[in-house]
Amino acid sequence: MKTAKVSIVKVAHYNSEEIYTALKRNLSLLGGLENIIKPRSKVFVKINHLSPPSSPDDAIITHPYFTKEVLRLLLELNLEITVGDDV
């Protein structure tokens, strides 16, 4: 049976640089993003947004800073990125 790898890195605040640093650390604990997604791959990032819109501070939707920093990491690998949701 194959075991799953799990990594959790805590951030104190929704600050772009803090989130970016935590994501980089988290992914390095898993062997690096480049070992999970091959460069120049096509990826779809499914974000959670609701209609009508809610505030990021309500923690109901994906925080925009988190989305921004995930996309930043993906762009560093020259990936073809599509962002979407079901609304």
C-alpha cells in the first residue's frame, strides 16, 4: 500500500510574503514543487469563491493572498495556468 505525504506549515497572518515563504517550506518538505508538477505542464487552479461575494476575512473563500502566492509558485515553473471556479 502506498503512503501519502502530508506537510503542514503554519502562518500567523495573511501576509503575501509570509504565505509565500510557508508554501515554499511546505513544498520543500514534500520534495519540491518541481518533483510534483513537471515544468511547462498545464494546470488548473480551482479557487473557492461564492456568489454573492464574501469577505476574505470571513474565511469562507480562498484568501486572495493565498491564491496569489500559489500562482506565483506555479509561474516560477513556467506552467500553463488556468484559474477557475464553479460559479
